[in-house]
Amino acid sequence: MKKRYFIALAFFGAFSTQILAQDKKVDMAVLIEEQFANAAVQYKLLEKNVPDTMMPKTLNKLTGKVEVSNTKWWCSGFFPGSLLYIFEHTQDQEILRIAKKRLAIQEKEKHYTGNHDLGFMMFNPFGNAYRLFKNPADKTTIDTAAMSLITRYRPEIKSIQSWNKRPPFNCPVIIDNMMNLELLLWVSENGGDAKFREIAINHANSTIANHYRPDFSAFHVLDYDLSTGKLIAGKNHQGYNDASTWARGQAWGFYGFTMMYRFVKDERYLNQARNIIKFLMNHPNMPEDLIPYWDFNAPDIPNALRDASAASVLASGLLELSRYTKGKESKMYVEAARKIIVKLASDEYRAKQGENGGFVLMHGVGHLPAKSEVDVPLTYGDYYFLEAMHRYKNWILN
């Protein structure tokens, strides 16, 4: 593995210090304060556009109306999670009231076992709630959600099955699952059984072994045969084709391995994250502003759609990775995250107040091959944008 490590000084290749320095004209403290204040206004509007029993999903570009989901939708936890980040930075009591209201309808999903997304659904909102308020009931909710998630662990493949069997997949495991391991690791570290940590480690190790190509790009979906425990194929369900590099999948994996290092302190995970981000930042199709095309191999580059949600996840992950590295390497991660935040906060990606249905960011790409959620706001894009600014303020400015 050592031969795959890289030299930090050459890390960003084409992204010169001069390009990164252009953003230094921006006062990040002021920018972040403005973004959270704007988010408070927007999310009060979003709340008005969503029925009390539902969660926001995206914006229908044809009708201009907010599309909603039930609380079992994989993105259902991002709205209350975002509200809590907004409250933390604004102390807006109306935002807190809305957050508590939305947490109350989400809480029942701690028993959900229909897919692997309990981390997104439950840890993002209730993890933030417990961090802020230390309510024992919120910890019980998190613990219960972890128990629900491990019902999907398949010892035959040492992985958590993402979706139930459905054509064309027998036992699908997707790269997104790396994000949901945080739930298991946190519970194990906070009084829970060691089995949660063991399952998370097994899954992460299987992901390194099977999900990644030699260049550190990842498949979106691995399909396994549970009867033999063998890998059938790697696919890119939401990417351009099975050999392409789907941007948000790369971001999920990068963030996930950085998070794994936080809990486990295994150098394999740290260096997996470093190599993934090295591949992305030096990719010839990474735009100068670091807001990636929805797929790095999209045939219509440079006219392909950008994905603000992938950029948000990358920015937040870069800031965490900067904490586990030193010197010029760490600084380059911070500067790249800063560049992304500044761009997302610009008029090009951040909606004007009163528009966009109440969502903060525009130009996310959900599932382009299925023509679903294309060039629209996405709840997870907002969530990780807010998280990235939260991290920048707390880790870099303070």
C-alpha cells in the first residue's frame, strides 16, 4: 500500500496557489454568518411549503412547487439536520421550533429496516440534536436506529446490504453506505456494543477491497451472490456508464473513509481518503472552481451539468481530512474547501431569498440516467453545505 501514497507538495497539480489565493479576498467569517442568516429565512419558507407529516425532497422545475416525501425516504433526515445547524449558528428560536417539530415526525423511523440509509435518516438529525441538547431520548433513538441498521449486515460478504433484492441486482451494496457507518461507530463509542464497530470496519474493508478501481475511482453499486459470497459485478447505477466516475459517489466514499479514520485511527482509511481526493483533484475533468460535473466522464463535458451536492460533500470532507494531516498538505485541503464554499455561496449556486422553494442551493443532480432530480435543489446538498460552513467556522476560524 505504501507505494500508493502521494507527495503532498504535488497533490493539487494544476490547481495552483494563485488560483486558490483568489478566494482570500473573501472574509469567511462574514460570508458564513450571511449564509446561515439566509438559510434561516429560506428554511422558514421551505417549512411553509411542506405538509406537517412530510419532508421536503426537491423542487419541481415545471410547476415551481416543492416535492415532498414521507419519513421513510432516504433523504428525510436532512431537513431537521439542516435546521439544527441553522439554529446553532443563528439561535433563531423559530428555526428551533421547526426542527423539534420535524424531529418528532422522524423519530419513529428508528425501527426502519427497509434499506441502509439509517445514518442519513436518523443520525444526521438526532446526532446533531443530541450533540446540542444531550437529551437522553435522542440517544435512545440513535441506539435503536443502529440496531435496525445491522439487521442488513450480511456476514457472507462482510457488508451491509443497501437495497433489497431487485432486478437487475441480487444483493446490492452501494458506495453511499460508507456515510451510514458513522451511526454504528458513534453508538459503539458511546456505550454501545463493540459489534457495531466491528460491522462498520468489516464493511469499510470490503469497500476498499471491492468497490475501488486501481486509480481510486469507485463503482456506485456492487452486486453480490449471497449463496457464494462472491462479487458478481460492479455497476454505476446513477453514473454515466459502468466504467465512469460518478461524482457524488466519489464524494460519499471520500467523506466516508475520512470519517472512518476519525473513529478507528487506522492509516488504511486515512490513506484511502487521501488517494480518492488526489484522484479527483488531479482529474483532467475537474473544473477549476472545484464544483464537479455530475459524472467525470459525462460525454458533453464541458457543457455537462455540475452537481452542487457532490461539491458540498467534498468541502465538508476536505475540512475533516485537513485535521488529520499536517503542513502544506493540510493547508491545501482547507483552501480547496474554502474555494468550494465561496463558489457555492455565490449567485451562481445559492438561490435568492424567497426563491427556490426555500432550499438554499441550486443545481444538484440526483439520478440523471433516470431523469430524476436533474439540475434541482437537493436536501443533502444544503445539509453538507451548512455542515462545511459549520466546520470551517469552528475548526478554521476559531
